[in-house]
Amino acid sequence: MFSGIVQKVGVVVGIQDSAGQRVVLIGTPARWHLAAGESVAVEGVCSTVQARGARKFRVIYMNETLRRTTLGALEKGSPVNLERSLRLNDVVSGHLVQGHVDTKATIRRIRQDGPARIYEFALPTRYLRYIVEKGSIAIDGTSLTVVAATARGFSVSLLQYTLAHTTLGTKQPGDRVNIEVDLVAKYVAKLARR
């Protein structure tokens, strides 16, 4: 479980593709002492540290993860949002995020709104029912508040701090991002259908 508060932006230092999986090597942030088996959110995807060294750690992704997320597009040198898993006594400054990405969204438009930037996203129709104005959403592992929900997607407003401390500040219209809708919204929708 995560809070959607990105702790570091890491860099992919190596990729090895083979049948049915992708091995990604990521530079270990300074002062992070990771253990094999630990969970780390990488671009919002809950990832198990398979092995670690002083300067890098290894995660492996299966086909289902590559189909559902943007991790298949990573290259050596790609920046990635990183967050270590929550401990029971941690403050949840964002919202509860599982790291189980639901789908991908495409950035339709970015516009300036005073010191902030409004990002508009196109989202697959089947996920629109989980998006509500002022509700929570995780985009590439970043906990954000929905500014507006539309018939085709949604928008969020990003402060300069978020733009500078996550990979979202480097994104452009047409780029795809990982989306995890609010966990509570999924359960409520399922109960309502019954």
C-alpha cells in the first residue's frame, strides 16, 4: 500500500526483455536501503525488489503488467516516479494507493492556470464511472485531486512543486500515463451494481 506521494524520481539504468517478462534496473536513490522482497511503486506500479545492489535494484514485470501500464515503453535513461511502501505508522498525505494500475490514459491538453497547470486526460469509457469531481486519482503513482470529470475523461491541476518533483512535469500532450482509480470508488460501484 502506498500514499501516492512520490518520494524520488529515479532513472532506469538497464532493461532486459525476454519471453513473457521485462527486467528493469533502476538506480537506487541516495540513502534508500532496499531489501529484496520489498515493494516499491515504480510509475505507480507496485513492484517487488527482486535483487538490489549499492547503486541499482531490479524489478520484473510480466505480460499483464506490460499490457495494462506504460512500463513497456520505458527505455534506458527514462525517469520514473518512486515511492516506498507505507508503514503502519506513516502519515498518508495523499490517498490509499495499491499500486495496481487499472488502465492507461492519454494527455489531451495541458494549459497554464496561473502558477499551476491543468492537465486534461482521455480515459477509456469503462473507467469513467469511477471518476468524480474533487475525488482522488493516482497518475503515474502521484496522488491527485480531480478538478473536473467529463464524458470523455477528466482533468487535474498540478502545482509547481508536483511538476518539479515528479515525472509529470516532463509529460506532453499525446503521452500516456498509468491510472489507478480510487479504491473506494471501485468497491462502491460494484456494490451499487448488485
